[in-house]
Amino acid sequence: MTNLDHTAHRLASPISASPLPVRAGIGLKAQHYQEIFDTAPDIGWLEVHSENYMCAGGPTQTWLSAMRECFAISLHGVGLSLGSAGPLDSSHLKRLIDLERRVEPGQVSEHLSWSVADGVYLNDLIALPYTEESLEIFSTHVLQMQDALKRRVLIENPSSYLRYAHSVIPEPEFLLNVAQRSDCAVLLDVNNVFVSAMNHGFDPIAYLDQIPADLIGEVHLGGHSQVVFDDRVLRIDDHGSKVCDEVWALYERLIQRTGPKPTLIEWDSNIPELSVLLDEAAKADRILAHAASREEVHHAVAV
Amino acid sequence: MPSLFELQNALRDVSLGGDASALASTIIGDDFAPEQRLNVHRNNTTILLSEALGATYSVVKKLVGDEFFDAVAGLFVRAQPPRSPCLFEYGEGFGDFLATLPATTDLAYLPDVAHLEWIWNAAFHAADVKPLTSADLAPVAPDAYGDLIFSPHPSLHLIHSPFPIKEIWDVNQCCTDPDATVNLDEGPQSLTVLRPKANVEMIELSPEGFVFANQLSEGATLAEAFAATQNTVPDFDPAPTLAVLISVGAFQSYTLRS
């Protein structure tokens, strides 16, 4: 790595810790560290997977510190497994607290899902059965996470590939119940809503419309793929392509209702040139700017 | 209706290759067989964890080819799934696992290459600590040198192999000559692998220097390490090896045995 002194520790950053700028951000990938550092592109903020930066030291941490000097950062967790039966992994939570103190992120988020069973990490975000039992477990874990971090966190709706016969609560209702019981906010992933809606045959618009605007702290957009089983298609949330047209349309409709929200372009597999991510972010920024100008007009009329 | 604990354990077993039919009645098929839906999760776990292993073990992957690697990684994932969500910590046992496979007996150097990649990975993610320099030792009186105990740098690792693993590693990095070859009969190799600053470095040691470095890294005094090495090589001169170890940043601090 060049241009970076590995011994540099982050000074108080000139970039405010909170909240995230109401603009489009992109997921930070190792392939793009140097180019972002060299070119300082006009992006609102960066998001990282918390677990990738929980190492004791080394270049990945140094890069994150360098990025934090220039951008607000969102810490997006994929490993706390809030939906697992049994206690939260206290050593993992401790590592998250250490990272949060170091990075001073604009947001900290996790998923409405589970990935650990009896100590084994499956590296997968698996949907919960939506029952009173799992609502109690999940909400308690969110409360514990927030108590440990001393901050409100965002919980993201999952992409799902299966539903359980004993699930009794519709997913958006479950998510709102979690928010009510734990006082967390929502990271609304529009692509996930679309993927799940296609996989299970529900209306994505009705789902999105149920989430109150003031509960949404961040929005995610990403690409997904399709696999065919006997002429039937399952959509897989692999974050390996551009956001599809249907998801852009849902996003535009959402932002018209809620007003501008910090919006992430996620891309985690088949990672392209940085310019591709920046183009997607610019597209989201245009939608956000349009919604902001509409709000101004409404405000002017009201005055 | 299964409890959440029961359901998650059952689904974990399916994701790690177990029989999906036991869970089928719990899953709503909805135009698909329940097993097809469960299979998405099995694929996620197998493929994504194999990719994580492939990132850590990129040289092994290049040596055996993608198809073979994915098959072996899939076996490893099922035998030793991760216990931590931090995947840079996943896969320590992969080298030993490779050594147990009949299919790799013709590639005797493969487990050692894997061990080298693992310690490279560990050094890369180790804590950042300023290494001890020779100037730091200035206060130590020469007649007290024998009582010196060095605390190894957090990134320090030592590895010995009957094969030239550093050369194998070197020619399998990206951007190297695709036609480069390694003579496997070049003989054994002893290495120290560490990251004193931003970059991981591999430095070759003499066989006796390796014994000496091992002693020091395990907390022996300089006198004890010298004596232990002399048992192997009676005319061993510790000064050059010690100078190399200090200059590459192998230690973070010292104490004197009182």
C-alpha cells in the first residue's frame, strides 16, 4: 500500500460522526481503497461490513482510518446474529464496541435474520420464523446491542428464500414490532423487499408503504441474480450487479413518500470498477435531489 | 412446532450438508420443493465460505485449480465450519486438513504452502506495534546480554518446511511470470514471516538460525537459546541471526531475567 503511514492513528476527523449525510453512499471495497484515497470522489458516505475490520491491526484498519478522515462511515454488521436462540456472543459484541469507538460511525446496523446456530457461523443471513418466541428473542437482542453500544441501531429487512409453516406474523409487522419494543430504527433495503416479494408472491409496494418515514434511518439498493428451478425463478440477493429497473422504480416511489434518506449502493460480489458504483450512486443522488426540491416547493407553498 | 433453537440447529445441519427432508414439513414450498428453497442456504454457506478460504489460500487454489479447491474447501467447510463471524480468522486448520486427504498425497508440499499462507494472513491482521530496534538495547550492559528475554512482535511467525515454500509462494503471486518454475529438490527452507510495518515480509533463516529464533520467540533467554542451538550446531555464532531478527523487527520489547 502506498501513500499511507501504517502508524497513523485517526485524529478527530473533520467529518461529523452523526448522522449520515442525506445522500447516496457506496460500500467500501478493498479493490477501491487506493482510487478513493487518490481521487476523493464526490460521494456522500461509505459503508463497511463491521466484521472485516475487527482485526487487531494491519492495513485494512489503516485504510479505514484514512477513509474516516474524509467520509462519514456506516458500520453494517453481518455477524452478530440477533435472531439466534441463546445469548448474544459477548466477545463479538465487545469487538463491535471497540470498532464503533474507533470509527465513530454515522450509523450502526444489523439484520433481521440469524446466521449462528449453537456457535457455528454459517456466513448466511437466514430469515426467522415470525413468531412470538422469535419476536421476544430478537427484540431483547436488539435492546442488548443498543445498551452495549449506547446508541440506537438500524435493523435491516432481509431477503428471504423460504418461509416457515409456523410463521404467524407478516414480516413488516414483525419489523415494526421489533422497532416498537426495542426503540431501534429501520434500514430499509428496497432490493430485499423486491427479492422476497418475488420469491414469495407478495406486493412489494404494500410492504414498503407500511414502514413509517420517520423510522427509516437508511435505505439500501443492490443488485440480485436469478436461478431457475424447473422453469420457476428464485431471486438471489448476491449484490453482484446493477440495481434493476423494478427496484429503482420502487425506490423512487419510496423516496417520494418519505423524502430523502441516506441511500447505499451495495456491491459485494463480481465487484466492478469504482466508476460503476459512482454512476449508480449518482443515479440515487438525482432521485434524492429531486425529492428534496419537491419538499422545498411544498414548504414554500405551505409558508 | 419446533422451538427456535431446534429449528436453527436443524437448518444448520442442512446448510452443512445434512439431509434436508427432515425439515421439509417446516418449510412452505409455494411452487418449489422445500428442499430447493433450503438448498439456497446450503449453497450460500458452502460457496461463500469456500470463497473466503480461497481468498486466504490463494496460492493453494492456484496450485490445485479452482475445481479441485472448491471441492476440498466444501469438505473442509462441513468438517470445520467457522466459530467466529470474522472470516479473516477462518481456516487455520486447512493445511492440516489437506494433509489428511488421499487426493493430495502427490502434492506433499501443499500442506506447508497452506501453513505459510495461514501465517501470512495472521501476520497481515496482527496488531500494529513498533518493533524493537538495536538502539533500544543500548542501556543493556554487554555482560547482561545472556539474560535478555525478547517479547516477539505480535505478527512474528516461524515456519520450516522440507520444500522451498517461499519460492512456490513467490511464483504463484499475481503478476509473476506464468512460466516460472520451482525446483522442489532445492531443499528445506526455514522462514520468519512478520509484518513490522505495512507489508508482510518473509525472511529466510539458516537451519540453526531457525532453532535459535524459535527458542527466543518462546521466551528463552539469549544464553539459553544459544546453548540449545549449540546442541545442534556446536560452532553456531548467534550474532548474525540476532542482528537479522532485530533488523527485520522480530521483537517488540525485552526484559532482563533477574
